Amino acid sequence: MLLFRPNLLVLMWTSAVNFPQISGAPVNVEIISLLPYNFGMGTALVRTGSAFALAVEEANKRYAPYLNMSLRLMYNATDRNCEEVAGQAIRTLSEYYYRKTDPESVYAIIVSQCFDVTGTQSVGSEWDWLMFANGASADDFVDKEKSPTGMATGGTFRSYAEFTLRLCIFHRWFHITVLLQTKAFSSFYSEIAGFLLRVAAEYSGRYHFDVNLNMFDLVDESMIAALNHVKYRSRVIVILGPGATCLRMLLLAERAEGLTNGEYVFIVIQPQQQGFYGKASGFNNPNTTNLAAFRSFLYVTFKSPSGAVVTDLNLKLVRQAKALYNVTYAAGIQPLDGFSVMASYDIVDLLAVTVNETAATRVRGSGWSGRHLAERMSNRNFSLTVGEMYVNEEGARTLNLDVFAFNTTTNSMQVVNLWNPSDNGPSVNWATNTGRPPLDVPKCGFSGEDGDCAQQRRTSNHTMQSVIV
């Protein structure tokens, strides 16, 4: 059913969803999306709308005829920035709430990154509606004091930062320089930079991190200056920018004296392997004869789901994306390789499962509480269509991440097990003289004149003075 307002399209899918535990009239569950149609966001409807629609369709088949799920898309197809999206959506949603809602129905909002978090929090809290995010969320979204109904199904920026810092703790790397590209296409990178600094400070009681941030522009001079900035501060470099930027930075490392001697570690963090974020395979067969930087390179990203069910689901999503949004996927790219696509499908699955459980004991006529549903979803594991999911006590999905490293035999990136390198699987071929991970602080310090080298220099100077006398 298509409903039109001036400049606003509200698109709705409905059908029955199976609910064997209850009898009588079906429970209506309505998912209301405030996502923009399309302007460069990975969560936008042209990328994720097909997952929402297919998930509703599949859930309808699975649980019919006891539950009626529907998907309502509220967007203006002409919006080209977040100001335009946010200005209209809350007003339209409020009008819908006061005129169209039913206390016996379940409502869930898919929030957009375009909205001020405090605005969506107040709506969800006041109306007691569930709120879901299909992209990475900040801490406020899952702060139960501020946002009691928020569910970060797309994970959190904090979780990427914590994973990266745990990786550093495991290797005893505590001096870290974060190089952040200015004016990158996605706010993901600046968010991760902020959370790396924040989480490192929170760890201060257990670990003494020294994390510093340096920003660079997308020109060789600025990028080389950023790399040179590292030398007297750390041997661990986190590069935050699109895949093409990170590759360029690794190639430029040869022009920053000393950065390809095997003593440095380069870490790249990407939310998914699609679009401008790039793919790990984009670092295969680099155009250089000096592979030292690549041998010390770790690529952290979302782990794509796999299996027969996922293969079948990808085929359906490809067809759905073409039919609904005229979107086609390039060869070798699958819809569920995109984390926001997977999170979108999981939101519907998660909601259906939880309402299924809750309806069996709910007293008809008592209404539905988003707070109560959020509590039932938190601090537990789920077996969903796409795979296993754990939601922590705050309502945030625990991310499943892969770490890729460079294979010098195949000249390509491969997934490695850094936590248990002796597990007979692929490992990192470190470029150090010992073949072990680089030290946090070199033997001679960051200046090259500390530690053993300082004593050697003093001995050498004393010898020279003795000879002169």
C-alpha cells in the first residue's frame, strides 16, 4: 500500500506472521523506519530496505496466522542531507502516533544517524516504543537511564574500539598513534578515533595507554607528515579512513624514513567490506617491492556470515533489491557482506522472536511495553536466520569481527587467528628480525638513543675522549 503526503512517501508492507502460542486476534507488530532513502549512508533504504522487506515477508510465513507484522517507511526521496531528513521525520512520526496508533499493537522505530540522539531518546522513552539502530551506535543510545528502549543491533563504536585495544593489550602495545583522515565520507572514522581515546582512558586503572591523535588531509605531503609524526611517539599506527586512503598510506610509508624497518604495526578498522570502505582484497598484490609495511599490517572488519542459509538469503536479497530499489550488486559482492544489511534483517527476526515469547504470558488489553521487550532482548543469545547473536545487558549487539593479515606467499590478505597463533592456522609473517610482533617501545626508545643505546653512546663517547687524550 502506498500512502502519499506532500513530498513524503510512506510505504507499507503487511502480512500475517505465525504465532502458535496464542489464540484469538493476531498481534499487530509495526516497524517504522525513519531511514533516509539515499545519500551516501550505508544504512539508507536503497541498501537496507530490501532486507527489512524480505525479513518481514519471511517472518510472516514462519509465524502465520497469529501475528501481523508490517513495515512502514517514512522518507522523503528528495532529501539530500541530514537536516532535511530530521526536520520532517519527527513531525510526521508524531502526527502518526497521535492519529493512527493502537495500544494493543507493538511499535518499533528504526532510527537514523541523521537524528539528534536526545530527540529520538525522548520519543522512545515517552511513548515506550522500541528503538533499533541498523548502524553503529554511540554510548547514549544504549544508556538505559537516557534510552531505556534503545537496541544497538548494529553494534556500537565502542565495541570496535574495545576490540582494537584488546588486540593491542594481547600484544602488549600501549603506545598508539591514531591517524585520522579529515573530511572522510563517513563519520565512522571520527567516532572510532574518539572512542579509542575514551576507552583507553577508561582502562587507565589496569593498563597505561598513551594514545595520541593526529589528523591528515588527503594529499601526499600531509600524509607523509602524519607518518613522520609517529616516529617519536609510538610503533603502533591506527589509520582511520576509507580503504583507498589506507592503501595509499601504506605505500607512502616507504617515503617516511624508518617506517618500513619492521618495527611498526599498521592497523586499519572498517565497519564492512563494501563501497568506499573498501575490501581486504584491495590490499592484495600491492604495487611495491618493499612489503615490510604490509607484513606488519592488520585489517579489522565485520565478519561476513556464511553457510547454506546465508547463500540462499543473499540470492533473495539480490532479487529484492533489484525489484524494490533497482539496485544491483557487482560480481563477488553479496548483500549480507554489508553489516547494515545484516543488522536490518536481524532487527525483524529479533523482534518477531521476542514478541513470540512475550505474547504467551501477556494479558490481553494490558498494552505493550517497549521497555519490557528491550529487557527481554538484553543479556542473552539468539539463534536467528542469519546466525548467532549475543545482545549484552545494555542492549548492544556484540560484534563478530575478523582480522586480516598479509600472506607473503600469495601476496594477498587472509584471515588470521591472532589470539592463538599456534593453532595451525594462518598467522602473521611479521617483518621484524625475530619474526615476532614488534615491541611496544624499541630497545633504543622512540628517539633511537635511549635504553641500551644510551649506554652504548656514553661508552663510545668515553672511548673517543680517552683516545684523544
